[in-house]
Amino acid sequence: MATRLVFRSHYLYDIDSVNFALGIRRFDTSVYQPHPPGYFLYVLLGRVANLLFHDANAALVAISIAAGCGALYTIYALADNWFGRSAAAFAGLIFAFSPLAWFHGTVALTYGVEQFFSGLAGYFLWRVYSGTPRFIVPAALTAGLAAGFRPSFLLFLGPLMLFSAGFARGRLSRAQLLRGAMVFGLTLAVWFFPMISASGGLHAYSSSLISLWRIAPARRTVFNSNPAVSLARLISIAAIYLLCFGCAALAPFRKGSRGAAIAPRTKAFIGMWVAPGLLFFTLIFLLFVNSGYLLVLSPPVFAWLGLRASEWWTAKPRKVTLILALVANSLVFLFAPVYCSYASVRHFETELREIVQSIPKVASPADTMIVGFDSHFLGYRHAGYYLPGWFTAQYPEVRLDSGPRVFVMEGGDTRLAARLPLSRFRNFIIFPLPGGDTEYGDYTNRIVARFPKGALRTVTAGGRKFLMGSVADLPLLFPTAAKGVYPVDHDQGAPVAQR
């Protein structure tokens, strides 16, 4: 708890973090408050925590810290049950100093929560798999609740649930298995139907979910993209393995390591836990910036690496090497040039604070709207959340069944607009993407290239540069939502009156 608390974030770090915070205010998946599939119980728990903290980020980070503590306990319990107390101690130590797990214990995201539920459900399912009847109800209840926090949990742990129940059929009665199925179904129903109601009905919920699937994951699956894409995802998984486990990731490869024999039953259980998720992330969808997805598969790997580390320690205790390994992991978390390091979080927070303080110095919300990008960091979500008095529009337009729409924010709330209310404004200002990144810089240059020479002007405040333009030129960014609102008068640099 101390390691997470000291390094906790103070602003909503990711676009998803802002979505969750907006969901605490008003739940509506159609406008991504939060984004589909909803994370209903997570948002409700955030509302409860917010009653104590009165700050959405602090409330959600507190949940992440608590989930990290719970994950540590479940990983220790798993490793102790499988491999003994020494392996459990090392598994817990590896988790505590895992750069990726450490990061997710300090920010307002759901991946650490899913990791906790994965470890807890996995432990209960192991006991069911081992033929202990009293754990089938806790396993069913945990799985049903976990799906309310992250519905994807069922996709990755569902096969393990079926495998455990099927393997235990000879040891558990049909009545016991039926009782578990009923508890699981009732637990799902308790949160699913209220979520559908809060989302405006099943059609509205399913439409937003399908729309998101088409925008992101469905575009680059193994079924409609080059096989090299899946190979790249596999390489990303290897990199995330190193990022998650740090120096401990090398334990299985140490010279002379043969490894203690693991019981076939345990191997089968771990394989069924990990394999479905690995196949999905390799063949369907994974981005490095979403490395936290893999945390749902990590509890058995932490336990296994704890075993390997305990073997290394038993062969010849090396206190200095152990300390150096923990220091190395800590340095990765603190300073590594990746999105999930403490240094990256602090850099982002500094940029966000400077931008939010500087924009009011160069423009007024009375005559200027903000255009932000669909970005994980410093996108339109951060603009709309931290500058609630401004009208903020997301570039680009999104294609929905109902037609092209624009996500717009005002007053800390979101709606989908078919038309932008440009008659209210004379200018727009572009909310800048993170500086010092070539990819972000290239993207901004491509946006600038859409405008005629001289249409955009640069203004400076607080040492930061901002691009501003006339709303008359916004059809170049929003061809449907801004079409035909004004004739363009580049000589005057402002919209002319409609005739």
C-alpha cells in the first residue's frame, strides 16, 4: 500500500480514466461515460469512494491501491497452495516490485482490479478443480462480480470456469454444480439489467458496444489483416512480459535451471488460465499502451516465477543480487521511457496542468471552442474534463448507424452532436498533444496540412504554443457536422455573416 500511495497519480491519466470519472457523474455508455461495455460495478464503487474523497481521480486510485493489496494476497495464496511458503514469499515480492503492476496500482484504471479478481476467482476455481465443494459458490459469486467490473473477464476466465467445473463433475454433485450456476447467473443479473436500464435500453447499449468494436479491435484481427500484425502483437506480449515481471522474467532462463517438477494437474490448470487470453491478444487485439490487459493472466505467472526464484535462492542465497534485482525493477518503474513509468505520469501531469492554465490566457470560452483529438493522453477528454466551462469537440467525426456524429463536451458532460453550434463562436483552439513525441508531432502536422496556408495562427502562453483558427475553416476537420455553416473569408480570418 505504501509503495502505491507514495507514487499515486493526481490527475486522470488515460482517456479511459476520464471516461470512468465522467461515468461517476452520469452513466451513459452511448457517449462513453464510460466507454462500452460499461464497467458498471467499477463506476458504482467509484461513486461510493467519491463520497469519501470528493475527487474522482483520488477515489478511483484508492480502488486501484486496494485492488493491488488484494492481488498480492491472492497471488501469495495461490503460490503457497501450489508450491509452498518460500515460493509464495517470492511471488509476493515479485508482484510488489513489478513495474507494470506497480503502475496500475497508482492510476485510475480497471486493469489492476481485474488482476485482483482473476487471482481471487482463480484460487476459488483451483479449489473447485481440486474437488472441494464449498468453494463453488464463492467462485461463482466472484466471477459474476468480476464481470461487472470488467466484462472481458468472462472472455478470458470463462474457459477456466468451464474446465474447473467439468473436471470436478465426478467429485461434485449435480446439485452443487447447479447451485454454483444459479449464483453466477443471479450475480450477473443483479448488475447487468440495471446497467442496461442506465444505458437507455438494450438497443442503445448494444449499438454503442458494436460501434466501439468496429472502431478499434475489429479492424486489425487475424481475419482481416496481414499476419505480420499478429506477429507484432506476439512481440509486444514478450515485451510486456519483461515489463511486468522485470528481472524475475529471466529466472526460468538462468544457467543450470531445470526447474522443479510441477504436477500435471497444476500445469493443465495454469495452461487453461493463460492460453485463451494469449490467443486473443495475439490474434485479435492488443496495443502496447494497453499492456494492462495482460494483468488478468498474470497471477499464475507470478506464482510460477515465485517458484523459480525460490529454487534459485535455495541453491545459493544471494542477498546482493536480490537487492540489485529489486532496485532494477524500481528504476524501471520510476524512470523507464514508457507510458507506464512514474516519470511519464509526472511529465504528463505537468503538461496537462500547464495547458489547462495557459489556454484561458489566450482565448475565451465565450467566443472560442476547443478541438481535441481522440488520444489516450491530452486528448479531447482531458480538455473537456479539466476545462468544463469550454465547449470541446473531438476530432475526427465518428461513423454511427445514425450517421456521422461528433463527441462534444460542455459543463463536464458529453453528448453526440450531428451539427456543431458554430454560430456561438468565432475561433477554435487546438488542444495540443503531448510534446516531444515524433508520432504525436507527425499527426499534428497532418492536421495542420488540411488548412490553407495562413489559416492557422500560433499563440503563446506560459511557454506553450497553441494553434488557433477561424470556425469558418472547421469544415476541413468536420465535413458533416460543420458543413455549410459559414462561407469562408480567409482575408478577414473570421466567419462572415450568413445571408
